[in-house]
Amino acid sequence: MTQNNTLSNLTKSILKNLTGRNKNIIEKRFGLFSDKKYTLQDIGNELHITRERIRQIEKESIKTLKQFKPTKEFNKFISEVKKILIANNGFCEENKFFAILSKKYNDKNLDKFTIFLTTLNGSIIHVEANNCYKAYWAINKEKTALIKNVLQNVTDLLSHEQKPLTTQQILERLAPNNKNLNSKILENILSINNKIYKNPIGEYGLISWSNIRPYSAKDKAYFLMKYYIKKPIHFRDLAKLIQSYEFPTLVKESNSIATKKKNINIQTVHNELIKDNRFTLIGHGQYALQEWGYTKGAIKDVIINILQASNSPLSEYEISQVAHKQRIVKDSTIHLSLSDKKLFQKTQDNKYILSKSVLQKQNTDLTSTPTPKPTQNTQDKEEYKILNA
């Protein structure tokens, strides 16, 4: 690319049509040739005139520049901008937009020149970032209206469903009122919103949800174990991962998802997880998610569940094979637990079944009102002994 084709030179040639003071004000207001974009008050203080007068001069200057016949270079630039937007369904998130445009123009202040030049054209819309939207560009008002309508519908849908949804699930629910909407257009629209976020498996949810934007230590632990780790992990290692991972958080002034790190206390992670029913302490500080098939309780409770699920007596070896998938436990501990005659009964062929007292209790529970789940006191005491050993 030759130097003559830069947006800087194009902008300079256009600004020659303004007088010295007006030219200076436009340059400062758009931050064209500096790293700073000046406010009305900044310029007013410098020139010793009111901010309202600066506003009037800016408006008059833009009007003056619009009256001049566009040059070939100017029309070529506007054509490139429209080509990018059309290729992206008529709109484009700003970071992506400038990344594509920079392949054609490599000016240092590409963003500022683009805002200035498109302002003179008047047909292309630039929407600035706020708490709801990232900054984006659109080819006309119809596209901005579409974006606003779809985002409102998706927000209402997610608020009603109260669970993350895939692109296809959202499309199926919105299809009756948005016949021209497809997965590509929908994903482009959702990428503009600051209140809707995609989780690691491609589901969209509101960023205020704990399973989309986890805040507490236990929610962050669940997020990482479910989507990334996907296997049991020691709480100390989990605490380190929570500390290093950049979780999304609510935006304020920026046009992108901000991140914030906080120091994580290792013992706090353990204390939070052991009280949360989503997690199971399987031994030696290792935690697993209950939804993976792990159950809460001491090793005796695990054995009871194993025998209860079996249609026939089981040998100690068979019990051990299943128990090892539920707990990090020694064979000697399983053997010792099976010696509890109040809970387990040994058959003539050296296999185990539940004792009559356990079976009677289970039958009583089935015919009576539901009883509260067993507390974790026993398990907690056992595991704390292991952890503090």
C-alpha cells in the first residue's frame, strides 16, 4: 500500500477545506492526529470560549465538509466499509470490524479516522459501547433495529427459561417471529451484547447467572470442574486453578468483557465445597461432582448403596471394584466396614448382603413420610482427619 492511500492523507486532504480554528477543533474532537480525544470542555478551556460554542463550531464544520463533492479515495474507503458490513450480515462488532479493515489500511489511528470519515458520509451507523452493548457498526437503521429486537427477545427468553440455551434452541423459540434469522446472524448479534455470555460448551445465558459468570469460590470450582477439569481434583490444585483462571465479570465502561482476579484462600475452597451438595469429597482431599455419579456419605454409606443397587449378593472384591470408583479408600478400610454386622450380613458363599435391620429400615422409610438426608458429620470428621494428618 502506498503512502498516498492512507486514511491519514485522505483525512488531511478533506480538512484543508476548513479554516484554522475550525480545523483544529475537528482534529481535537475526533483525536485524529494524537492519542487523545478532547472533550468540548477541554477545547473550550484551551480556546477560552464556552463548550456550547465548541459544539456549534463542530456541527457547522461537519456540515461544511459534507457539502464538498466526495473524492475517489473517499468513495473507495466507504465502499470498503460497506463491503465488510455486508459480508457480516450488515453489522459487525467493533473489534472484529477494525481487525478486518486494518488489512486494507494500516494507519495508527485507524479507528478515529474511520469514525470521522463515516460521519461525513452519514449512511453508516456507529453505535458506541455502553453497559448493554459492545461498540459495533451497522450499514443502516434497519440492522440496529433488528439487533435491538433480537437481543431483547433472547434476554426475555433466557429470563423465562432460567437455564443456558444453545444457538439452535434459541432459534427454535424465536423462529415464528424472526423468519430470516439463522445461526450465523444470531451468533453475530449475541456477540455484541454485554449481558449475554457463552459458556465453554456453546450455551448462552445471562451473565448474572452463577453458571455463566461464577462469583463465589464454590461456583468457580463447579464451573471449572464441569467444563474444563472433568475429573476428580485435590482442593489445593483446584484453588490454584481458580486463582489463575480469568472469569468473565460485568462490564462498566469498557466495550469488552472485563476480568478481575481475587486472592483465593485454599482452606476456603475446601470449606465451601464440603458444604455444597454439588460436590463429593471422595478421599484424601480429592473432590468430584455428584452429577458424575459420586454419592455423599462415609464408605459404609457407599457400600450400602452398592448392595442396594445390586440384584444379588456381592463378594468383597466386587464391592471393592465399585467402591474404588466412588472413593479413594484402602481395601482394608472396605474390609473393616463390611465387618459391621449391624449393616451387612455374610452369606454361606462368602458374599455380602444388607442386614435385616437395614432392609427393615428401608421398608419403613418407603411406607412413611420422607426423612431428611443423612448429615455429613461422619464423613466430615473422617475426611478432616485425613486432610489434617
